[in-house]
Amino acid sequence: MSDVPFGFGPQDPDNEEPDDRNRGDSSDGGSGGGAGFSGGAGSFPGFGGMPGPGGMPGSGGMPNFDISALGQMLTQLGQALSHSSSGDSGPVNYDLAKQLAHQQLQTNKHTERPTQQQTKAIEDGIQLAELWLDPTTAFPTGTHVVRSWSAGDWVDNTLPTWKRLCDPVAERVSEAWLEALPDEAKQAAGPIVSMLGQMGGLTFGSQLGNGLAQLGGEVLTSTDVGLPLGPDGTAALLPANIERFGKGLDRPASEVTVFLAAREAAHHRLFSHVPWLRQRLLATVEEYARGIHVDTSSLEDLASKVDPSDPNSMQELMNSGMLEPRTTDEQQAALTRLETLLALVEGWVDVVVADAVGERLPGADALSETVRRRRATGGPAEQTFATLVGLQLRPRRLRAAASLWRLLTERHGVTSRDRVWDHPDLLPDGSDLDEPLDFADRWGQSNEDLDDPIAAIRRAEAAEQAGESGSEDSTGEERGEDDDR
């Protein structure tokens, strides 16, 4: 998947984290050719694998592309054209996204159906994990249904949530381009504007379909990206992906399944019993989307630099980043809040699961380290949000969040620690992750008021009376001075 927001070219390598520059396309399946609307060299927006202008006759030498790639391109083009009149007129063509995702999963041979033995192992793993989690968190179970999903099942069951995540960004991108056009251009465009919007929906749908296909072949659980993507209360694991994940770990398959079941169950406890959390995450994405705008000067530069006689000039400009929207201060603040909130969720899960399985699974530490490394090398969570909103879910924040939750547990206990989730205003922010000791001290003081609210009210009233008394004494002294005079 492309580490860029919907519809824009790759970021400047000089602005990437060192790990991102070294990572490249090392994840399974790669991101080249399937990124769709990434704007990468050699591909047209929306159709992964389509040869770029550099491979066309007349660009120097004979065209160099595989005939199978050409066939795939024509197939995707035909699908896109058929979907252009399918009635899906929203900012993202989800019908196309779903069909492309299933098609690529089939091409990549990620269509394994769970066996009865795997389904039973997952049900037993969730049941055991719930028992182990009971003493490590104040939240009761949030799991009502246990499912074993194939990669295709994951796509079908998570698509409704992806709609809520993708619509705000894609819709705002489309509006921003329209707003950037001069009034004369809008009037001259007429019906072409609606056609461009439809093509934008196809483009976004193509990119989302490619992304869902890659994620569907990688994710291990329904909450693997740090969000409750599936139906409420449905704990789901993907046994085929778990089997691939477990290869080379030198741990029994049953141990890997129970460990991942504990993470899934912990996520559901948090999302089920912190009702504002899901909406807060989605609202932050929408806040970022509202700030998207396009600099009209880029359009003027584009018009002056495009050489109609040179088909490569447009491709070079698309890859140069000229048309990418600039991130505003408000957007950066929204991204920081989203990154912090996701880090707090994952850090809490890390601590709760470590306490639940640490002494019961011999390989728990090794599995935890494997999950951390998976995130550090560009796991599903980081790649998904990089594609969606340009967010890099940095492992440094996750480690800091886990350290803060561990400190709160040791100082104030499980029940007091989980009270932090009672209201969004109580949550640590980015500065608290930098100074966890200060937050733990403040939480200890505020927690006394939570334990005895009546005493807290009395202390507040006493302080208020003391303030009024001091004011009266000061007034009396002033009056005495006046009498003396």
C-alpha cells in the first residue's frame, strides 16, 4: 500500500522517518503496482499495473512491459467502466473496491476457508483468554460472538467501517479540487464536473480495493489495525493469516492463537465499555479531512509547465508533488491527536495482555516482541493510516504509551488505571507520554476525589469560604485605615 493519503503522490523521501526510507516495499505482496492512485512512476492513477508513459512507443526504445500486466490493466479498466454506471455515486466507489479486493485476494491465493479444527481452536482460545483477562482489567468481557474469518470475510465485514473512515477524506479531496477551479472554469466545465466526480469515486475505490486486498492477506484479527473495524462485540481471527504469521516463530500454533485471541478480546473490552472511543477516533479523521485544501497557484504552475508534445511531462509533474495539498497546522494537530489516541489504545492492550498471559504462555515475551517489530517495520496499522490520512503510527509513541499504562498500574492499581478511560478529557496527551511520572502523580491526586467525591466537594467549599473570608478581612483592614485617616 502507498504511504500517502487518498489521491496523492508519494511523500518527499527527505521528510520520511529513517525506518520508512529503509523499509521500501518489504511487506508481503509489496506495494508497487497495486497502489492504484499512488501516482507512482510507471502507473496511472487508479489502475495498478498500468504501464506509464515511459513504456509507450516513442519514448525511446521498444516498450518494455509484460503482456500479462497489459491484460490485467485492460481487465481493471473494463471493470471500472462497468462500475461507472453502477449507481454508486459517492466519493468512493465501494462496489469497485470490494470487487477488486476479492479479485486480488484470489489472484494472491488468499482465499483459504477456516477449517472446523481452526474454528474450534479460535473459540477455545477466546474463551481461555477471557478468563485470563478478568483480573487484569476492570472492564468486563466485550465479546458476544466469536468468528473465524477468511480474508474475504474480513473485507466484507469491515467495509462498513471503512466507509465511515474513507468518505470524509475522499469527499473533502473532491470538494477541494472543485473549489480550487476558477468560476469561469466551473461554468465552462458544466457536466464534465460530475463526470470528474464519478471518475474520482472510481479512482478512490480502486486504491481502497488494492489496500483492502493487501490488508486482508496480512491482518490477524478484526482489531489488528487498532480500530474496531468489525461488527460490535464480534471477536474474529483469521486462521490462515495466523498460520503464515506463526511460521518461523518456533512457537506452537495453539500458543500463537491464544496470544492473539487475548489481544482481540482485550481490544473488545476497551471499545465495548468506552462508548466515546470509537466516535472520537472517527471524528478526528473527519477533522483532518475538513482542513484539506488545494493551492490554486499549483494549478497555474501546472498549466505553464505541461508540454502537450511530451507525454512524459504530465507524469513527471504528477510525481513531483506539485498537486499535493499542504498540511495545515490544524490538520497536523488532528493527526497528532489521532496518533496519540491510537498509541494509548495499543499501549493499554499491550500491558493488559502481558499481565494476563505472561506467566501462562512460555513464549509470551517473544510473541509480544514479534508484534512490536511487526509494527515497527510497517505493519497493517501504520500502512493503513498512512494511506488513509498520511498518519505514521510510530512505534516510539506506542512504547511510551505502554510505559505510562504500566506505571499507572504499578502505582494505582488496575481499577484506578482503567478509570482514565471514563472521559476523553482524562486521557493523557502527547506531553504526558513524554513525562509519564508527572501524569501518574496528577492522576493519584485526582483519583482521591474520584474515590470520595463528597470529601472533594467539602474541600472545594472550604477553599471557597477561606477565599471569601480573606477578602472580607482585607476589606475590613482597608476600612480601618480609612477611619484612621
